[in-house]
Amino acid sequence: MTTTLNEVTILSYQPKYAEDYKQLNLAWIEKYFKVEEHDIEQLDNPDAYIISKGGYILFAKYDGAIVGTCALIKTGDSEYELAKMAVTDAFKGKGISKLLIEKCLSTAATLGAKKIYLQSNSQLITALALYEKYGFKHVPVVNAHYTTADVMMEKIL
């Protein structure tokens, strides 16, 4: 199967995709780490935890299936956290994450964001390289939401 980026559609959150958001993220979290309480808060109720607070969740759709997702969580008047980026194993390496991060960055800029930050883990080398490619800079880890967060990055817009 060959996937081209022009066959992938980036969609905004709709409640019917809530289970896709949860399952895509549980798959990678369980693969690399342990699911934590903060994960469950976000994944079990994205409407209340992210959307109703001014955040956004985006989805990558290919051939009728949701193959990727990421969230922008509003954390201040002009600040968002880039969180919960996930792509199904079958679609990794096909540019889906690039499409999602580009849409997140453009959405944040449209919303007037001045800063986007993220928390990650040093094991996720491919993800960290992607964030660096898009201008995220390493900063000291402060107020980590997760016990596994040993990397913090931010991008000033």
C-alpha cells in the first residue's frame, strides 16, 4: 500500500472520533510506558478536558480510517501544550505526523498563541527529532504532568 499525503485529510475534533483519540494514544503509551492517571483524564473525556477549555484535537484520516491524532491543550491566554500525538504503526514514516504538527502550529498561530510547549521522553527519538525540525527547543523540565516526562520543549511563535 502506498499512501500519499494528498490522500490524507486533517479533521477537527468531533465526538464520534473520541474513541479513536483514546485508542491511538493508548496504543503508543502502553507500548513505551505505563498509562498514568493524567492520560486517563484526557483520553476518557476529551470534550471536557481539552475542547471545552479552548483546546483542539486534530485527526488524520486516510481511506475512511483515522490513522493519527494530536491535541493542542490551552494552558494560558496565549499558550498551548502540544500533546497526545499518535500515528498508527502502519502509517508511521509516511508524513502523517508532519501534517498533524503543521496543522497544530498553524492553528495555534491563528488563535494568537505566543508559545507552544510539549513534554516527552528521551526514548522517543523520532518524535523529538520531528519537534526539533519544527523549531521546538529543549528547556528544563518543570511541572511535568507525567512521571516519564524527562524532556520538555517549547516553540515561541
